[in-house]
Amino acid sequence: MLNESAVKRVRARMPAPTDADHAEGVRFGQALGNRHGITGVVDASVGAWHARVHRGLAADDALTVRVAATARVDPAEETADALARVSTLRNESAGLAMLKVHSAKFFIDGVFENRTTTMLADYSDAAGGNAPPLFAPEQISDLFAAFDSARFQIPCHVIGDRAVRAALDGLAAAPRANGHWPSLHQMAHVQCIDPVDLPRFAELGAMANIQPFRARHAPSVDLALNMIGPDRGRLMHAFRRLLDARAPFALSSAWG
């Protein structure tokens, strides 16, 4: 079992797929989407090669879905380097009708299945333990302020309640540095949330990007419930509470 970035060690030793291979995958995926009436998608974690393949298809008028691409930021990057890299991706797609790089994606934590979810209190099962956030708090504040200033939307992968709070803290710091604009920064998944943080979504204008299909009894959900216990489990997928707190929200599939 390889968790999170450990998979890079294997991928580095695998035969590298070509741009043509990736383009074939895009064509397959968009055809599937088109058959179901989908004409636009958010590609939620792109790197240089994703963007290059999308640009090639867009230039050939071969994209049949509008792609809003989100460039993933790595915790190992310095703020200035990350901003320059993602800005280049945005500039390279400027003027393409079917493609734009509009946002910077931050994975604040992992998932319950491999015990990389970041919680305020330790896990409740026999193994216990916890996982640190992938970005340090001061790093989040610095990166969010820089990308917000450059008018990138900031979507965050947040599963645990500590990850949610860390991302909200970063989104609170950004307008203090840059002023307000209609950013619609997003918090994707919000699987667990501390009640204290419910009103902060409306206060900050942070969009709760939630996936209804995840809020069902399935092996992954049952595993998570066992890891956090019944008290915190009642706040898992707290979509109704978010709506009652007037959080901006959007529904998505998180299909991959």
C-alpha cells in the first residue's frame, strides 16, 4: 500500500505515457461526458503535461467540453515558484475558448482510507493516531494570500475537521491582505467539520463544494465512522447544517 506522494516512486519507474496516450484518454472521457449531456468540467488537479495536452486539443478544436483547469500546488514548492508556475499555465491557455487555467488546488489533507485525514482530535479506533496537514499554517496563509492577490480561485481538498479549519484560516487571511473580490474560493468534500466553523463559510464567502453520493453507507464511509466515533460521526457530511448556516454551496461528482 502506497499512501499519497509515495506513489511517485513507482510512477517514476514506470514506462512514461506519451502526450498522444493522454490525449486519447481525454477524448474518451469527454465523449463519455457528452453522451450524458455534460458540456463543461473542472479538471481539479492538473500539472504541466495535463495543461499541454488540453492546449493541443483546444488548438485543434478537438475539445468538446469546456475545461476549467485547476493547477495543483505542491507543499514542497516555494510560494514565488508556485505562483510563477501556475501563472505561466494560465497565460499559456489565455485566448482558448474551451480551456482556461483559473485556479490553484491545495490538498490540505488526505483521506480516511489510508489514515491521512487531519482531525482536531485523534482517531477514535483502536489504532488511534492522527495525520498532520500537508501544508503548515504559515505556509497556507502565505500561499493563499499570494494566489488570491493574483486573482486565482483557491479550491481546497479538505476531509478532516482540522483541515477545514486550516483552510478557512487561510481564506480569512487572504482578504485582509488583498481586499475582497468575487473569488468563490472552494472547500471540496468537507467530510468532517467542527460546529464552530459552520458559520465561517458564509462569513468568508467560501463555497462548500460537496458530493452527495459520498453521504451514503459504503465501505469508505463506514470505515471513517469507525475511525472518528459516533459523536463526531454525526457531523460527517453535515450538508444540512452548512445550508442552515447559509454557506454558499455547489454540488459536484468528484469523478475520476
